Amino acid sequence: MLKCTNKIRITWDIHSTFVTFPSGAGNSKCKVAIVMCRSSQDVSSRHGQHSMILVPMETPGVKLIRPLTVFGQDDAIHGGHFEVHFENVRVPASNIILGEGRGFEIAQRRLGPGRLHHSMRAVGLAEHALELLCQRAASRQTFGKKLHQHEVVAHWIAESRLMIEQTRLLTLYAAHSLDTLGSRAARKQVAMIKVAAARMSCKVVDIAIQLHGAAGVSQDFPLAQMYVCISLHTNMN
């Protein structure tokens, strides 16, 4: 667990008893980390024990240990996921965000917009998978006719389009609810889109892979990488 202690309201000392795995830590443009750590031992307030603190990456004690793969994939293109150690890191007290003990509050406030963002990305990813699926169906020929002329394939394409459009509208509904009602009142809509977008995109990408055969899981197409992303999205937040 990441723990931090306040030194007479002048500095915060941060130390980790286990490793953390932030994304993008290896990117040369990553200059600051937002660190959530336990800042209070007061068990009477479950939601007031954590704080978020800004930690410049060049601060002494911040150590990037090694890059990691996710589902066997190397995502170093955007800085990757890194094993990071915090050893007696000291930053000014002014680096705390919003106030001491408000880390849980900040994390909860971003969940709604964060899940909405994931859902919108899932819709876009599914659109691209369907585009690849249609291109394959129009160019590949079996048993004397194009793939899209086979009834099963035509059904797959139609079902994919239906699922994408349904999810797109549900995403818009969730976004509208978040804007007009606020995150607390829109929890139901956000929860629905979190589930629906993950299921839909996983299904569409799977169909596209099936239609591409062995090539669908090769480096010649982005479908395998898409499936990895969607598998993570299915278990997000």
C-alpha cells in the first residue's frame, strides 16, 4: 500500500510497501504522477483516509523499475505500464489535490466520466472492427460467391450494426444524463453503458476475427490488439 505522512504541514513523505503499475510512466512527456495514498489511520472515516498528491517524476525516490506487458502485449508506444517504486519520496504540502483525505472523493467523481469515455472508445473500436469485417466479406470468396452473400455472414454484419447503434444511443443517453442530472443521479445510466459497451464491442471484434480466420489474430490486422483492449474494458473500474 502507498502511505504518506505529513511533516508539520510543510511536506508529504510517500513510501510504498508494494509496487505500483501506472500506465504511461515510461513516456518522455510524463513529468508528473498523480499518486493516491493512505494519509490517515482514522478508521472512523472509511472515505477520508486517502489523499491524491502531485509527484514530479524526477523527485528523488521515484524509481521506474521495469516495463511490463499487458495480456502479453507491449504497449511501449504510449509509455507502457511500468513497475514503479516510491522510496521515501518527499514533496511540498501544497502538492496535495483538493485537500487532505479527499482522494476517495476525487476518484469517485471521475468514475462516471471515465466509464463514459471508455464506452465511447468501445463504440469507435467496434465501428472499425465492423469496417474491417465488411471489407473482408466483400473481398473474400468461398464456394463461388463473396462472403457477404452467405446468409450467416450477412446476419453477422446486420447484428453487428444493430448492436453498435443501440450502444451508441445508450452512450448518448448516459452522457446526457451525466450533463443534466449529475454523476450521482446518473449512476444507473452509466452502469448500464459500462456493461453494454463492453459486451457489444467484444462480440463485434470476435465476429470480425472469425471472418478473417487465422489472419485475424496475426499482426497483419489490428483485431487481436483490439480484443486485448476490449477484454480489459470488460473488467474496467
